[in-house]
Amino acid sequence: MSSQEEILSDGRFSRVARDPRFWEMPEKERKIKIDKRFRGMFHDKKFKLRYTVDKRGRPVNYTSTENLRKFYALSESDSDLSESDSKELTVKKKKKKKAKGKGEADS
């Protein structure tokens, strides 16, 4: 096996290092930016599927929301909104649980 340097020094493959088609994609451009209209797909239960087997039959344990987060990113202004929304949702859930607990105790 030849090392990477020997391959690039070979005249037949020297253009690979300079050709932008073979450059690695920057981290910032890898994910597609999603605006606030579609941020529900990260939180809504309708979009969440649990996988137990991958397409080749091997056992896995992940959800479709993890897949969405791998390929899509919220736009900068929307990511701030989504964090505040998620905090508000947790506060609302806690209030609902407390209200249910009090209602059951009164009965």
C-alpha cells in the first residue's frame, strides 16, 4: 500500500488535491437549515419513529428524530426560539402534572 503523499505526488492523481470536487464539505454547510415553520418535526410525536433494526437487519436502537438532527439544523434565529419553546413545554408539562395530582387528591 502506498501512502497518501506518494499517491498525490504521482502525476496522474496530482489534480485531485486541487480539484474542489474532491474537497471535504465544510461542517457549517453539511446540514440543511430549517426555518421556524418546520421546527415542529423535531418535537412532534407524529415524526418520531423508533427503529429496532436497520435496513440490513442489524439490531439498532435509535429514533427518527436523531436522524433528523443529523441531517437538518434549525436556522440561527429559530434555534433560540426552539430552546425557549422546549423550556416552556417542560414548564407546562410540570404544571399539568401538578394540577392532575391535586385534582386526584381532592376526589
